[in-house]
Amino acid sequence: MASKETPVGRVLFTRSGKWWAVELPSFPGAYSQGRTQSEAYLNLLDALAELVKANKALLRRRLAARKRAA
């Protein structure tokens, strides 16, 4: 297993056959893969952007529900 330190935390790379799996442990759910380490890392950045977008949408829904309940 290889790792790379980034501004958002340590990225872990694992080779599985012809594929690289990558994860960002400091962001649960941030996983991806690619044929090269570079591709896997870029895919991880896309996955992280989607994860952040989904969490923002969830927070907006929770805040709206609280306002309705108040």
C-alpha cells in the first residue's frame, strides 16, 4: 500500500490486479479507483466533490425540516 500526503489528509493507494484503489480516510465514503495512480487520484477528487455536494444538500434539508418544526 502506498500513500500520499495532501492538504486534506493522507490518501491511501492499493493495487489490485490492473487497478489502483484509492481512499481518503479523513473523509468517510471517499473512495475511487483507476488504471493508474494518477487516474485513481483524479477520480477520488471527483468523488470527494460529489460527497461534499451531497452532504451540503443533506444539511440544507435538515435545516429546512428544523425550521418547519419550530
